[in-house]
Amino acid sequence: MTEFTVWAPEAARVRLRLPGVADHDMRPGPEGWWRVEVPGAGPGTDYAFLLDDDERALPDPRSAWQPQGVHGPSRRYDHAAFGWTDQGWTGRQLPGSVLYELHIGTFTPEGTFDAAIGRLDHLVDLGVDLIELLPVNAFNGEHNWGYDGVCWYAPHEPYGGPDGLKRFVDAAHAKGLGVILDVVYNHFGPSGAYAPRFAPYLSEQSNPWGRTVNLDGPHSDGVRRYIVDSVLMWLRDYHVDGLRLDAVHAMPDSRATHLLEEVAVEVETLSTHLGRPLSLIAESDLNDPKLITPREAGGYGLHAQWNDDAHHALHTLLTGERQGYYGDFGSLECLTDVLTGAFFHAGTWSSFRNRSHGRPVDRQRTPGHRFVAYLQNHDQIGNRATGDRISATLSAGLLRVGATLLMTAPFTPMLFMGEEWAASTPWQFFTSHPEPELATAVATGRRREFAAHGWPPGDVPDPQDPQTFVRSRLDWAELDKPEHREMYDFYRRLIALRKRRPDLSDPRLSHVEVRHGDQFLLMRRGGCLVVANLAGKAQRINLPGVVRRVLLATSEGVTVMRDGIELPAESAAIVAL
């Protein structure tokens, strides 16, 4: 006998539909759960539910497999049937790791989990520890960034479905690579979101992407359980090593125990049982260290959070851009504050928000590895009108300077796919909504958004144009071109040096010493000194000690003197004192 269950606390009647037989009436149970047992309906059986007297068959909100897309029936899936080979895998902790963010649909020409497996050796050679996948749960259409997901338990079928994701994780573990999965629990996508028909999954509030999830209203216990069980499923049944929680600031929760803390407790319990580290990384624009403060100290107990301030400080200094939320950034003083205190806005004035913003980080007690830092990521590239990478405008010299500062900062560094070879392909916003009205609305909204920032509407690619998606695919042939291969080799040597010298991954913010002058910056990292010349001409820079050895230089022509160093234009060096 196979039991089918579904949570529908406000329904008066629920039926189960199976192929070729009469519908089965389900019986109500405690807390709004409906159940029915059916003989012979094992793995591979398609099924759907009917609510009250509505004859429309709906997929299971907890469906593990949607082989016919998000509008089709669900299919029973047996997690125990997959033949894992990673029994010896002990995990990868976040501290000390280098992350690599990638999108399955554009990482390879094929855009599948299996095709991505063929590129894992590239990541091993580069020195990556943890792969961070953009969301892979099922969404409507063929290709999408992944943030329009509607099935929070089912991997996207065109990528390879449940077994495809498991093959990818299993193969990554065999190569010594951990996998972090980006998950979205702050809203449902605009098409195919049937869960809210079953129960009050949504509140009356809204965020930029739609109505927010009901975390504290009536029936919110079941909604919270829906999220927590999804979190545990990815970590337990798909063997992933961590989750990146999208836009947690868009998840209002007035209950005494915030959902994030509840998730952290359950994940800690699972980690203890599995005997391997499981990481929770928040994306938040609150600049509130409470998210990553241990529960013993009154925080939520998450392991890390994305640090946009680190990106903004580096990006503005390298590019000179100051528009929008970049307005307060761009100075060497700003970068100094970030390198030593993680946040720039730490209870300070934000001109973009027209108010004070953030809270200071306790530099003595909060390790820098709890902040994920990056020069580029999917948002910071893709939310530009044309999706242009910084390699489209910066010199190779400044790209290397930026990479050097990122990899020697006290944070957890993350690369975006192709960054390591200065990929020329853009990363543009693309969708494939089958509904014409939704497709038009998305394209129109995108143009209107960028017109407000001064971009001509004609410069903004149509998200629905298949070529927008095609242009965003990585061109792996670029690695055979000298200028791209040289950049890749530099990144590889830089990451190797970071791992070879403990001082360069030391997370103690209170041990970072920074001073700066006219377009140059010095950062002391224990027995190592990072020197960056941002000027368009060579500079002689006095040093607080005698250089014993140059560990890495971004360009030729570095001259070491008794009490200083001369760096070529737009270059950096890491030296041992």
C-alpha cells in the first residue's frame, strides 16, 4: 500500500487522481492533513489532487518530481533508490573555502547537471572548494535564472530532474568538491504556483517579487514546516553541503522564534546526525550581524551571509561607478572600513536609502569567514541593463588587483562562473514564460526599471528573446586564447597562495591592518603584506618592514627596495615580511 498525503487545512473535500482509475476520496486528519492509501501506486506513478468541487487536477505542493513541468501531474519518487557512491564524504566546512557560483543552464552549452559534471575537473584545478548552484527547483518554462521557482521540493526537469541533481552532487563529492544550493523561500514564481491553492502559504504583505510567505499568521505552523522540511530534504536526500537562503530580509516574521533560527536549529540537529558540516548562508540587505551571531549569544545562528558592502567597495573603487546604491562607496577609506569591519554601512548614513543603515560588527568576536565576499555574482552582473561583466570595462591589470584584494581579505571569497578567465560573455536577465501576457509584462517592467536609471530602453535585452539566454552561456573555447588563459593561470596561482599561507585566510577582523595613500593601499595579513597600486602610473610605496620575498605579483616590473616597493601601474603584489 502507498500512502498519499497533502496539507489542505481549509478544504472541505480532497480527492486523489491517478491514471486510468476513479478518483480516490481522501480522509481528513489532524492539523489539516488529508490521507489515502492506494495499492500498487509505487515510485513512477503519476498523481494529482482535486480540491473541494473543482475538477482541475493540481500537482502536489511537496512533489519531488515534475517530469511534465510545473503544470503537469506529480510523479512518485523514491529517494532511497539512487545508488550513491559518496559514503566516505565527510563534507566541506565554509571557513577557509573558496566558493564558485554557477548557473546550470548556462554553465555548459547543454545546460544540464550531467554536462556540468564534465567541467568539475576545471574547478578542482582552479582550487575551488564549494560550488554554489543558482536555484534548480522547478519553474515554468525551459530556462530562467531560477528565482521564479514554484515547486520547492522538485529539481527542474530540463536540467535532469531529481536523479540528475544527485548525479551532480555525487560526482562533485568524488572530486572533493562540496555543493551549496541557492534556495528561494521568500516568494513563489508568477506561473505554476499551486501551493497557495491548498493552504494560506501567502500573507497579505508583498515584496518586490510578489506576496510574501505567511510565516506568522493563521496556519503559519504548517507553512514554516513546509519550508523547514524542504531545507532538510535538500541536505539529507540530495547530500548537498549547504544552502544559500535568498533575500531573507523579504521574509517578515513577528514570532518570538524567527524562522531563520528555527531552520538553524533543525540543520544543526541534522548535521550532528550525519556527521558532516552543513552550512547556511543568508542573503540579506539589512547589514545586521544578528543573522550570523551564534544562538548562544542571542543571534539566529546562521553560518555566513553575503556581503554586498564588500562588493560595492571594490567595484566602485575599480570602476569609478557611483550611480544608485553605489553612491556612498568608492573611496579607499570606504574599502578600509570594509576590510577591517566587514560592513561599510554599520549604523551609518545611507544616501541611497535616505536614512541610517546597518549595525557594527564586533571585530573581536565575529570572524570574517562569516561574510561571503565577491567581485562579481549573478545579481551584480545580471541586474545591470546589459549584463556586462567588469571584464568588459576594466583593464587586465585592475581585474588582477581586484582579485588579489578579494582573495587576501579576511572573508570567504566567491567567484562567479567564468570570472576566473575574464569571460567576455555577458550574464543577462532571461526568462522563458510560455504565457504571452506574463512575458510582455516582464519585458516591459525590465525596460521601465532601467529607464529610471538612465538606460535607453533599446539597450535593455528582451528577457524573453532566446538569444538573451544564448548570449549568457559561457564560451569555454575562450580558455584556449592567451589573454584568457593567462587570467585563469593567475587566479589559480592566487588561490593556491591563499591556501598555502595561513595568514591570507586568517578570519580575525581585529588582526587586519590597512593603510592607504594616493591611489594605493597596504593590507597587513600577519607576516604577509598586500600592496595595491590603483594609479595609472608606477608608484613607489613605503612599507612597514623589510620584504623577504615577493610571493605573487600581478604583473612584471615589481622592484623591491630596502624600505619600500615600486609597483607598475594598476598592479598589486603580495610579499612576505
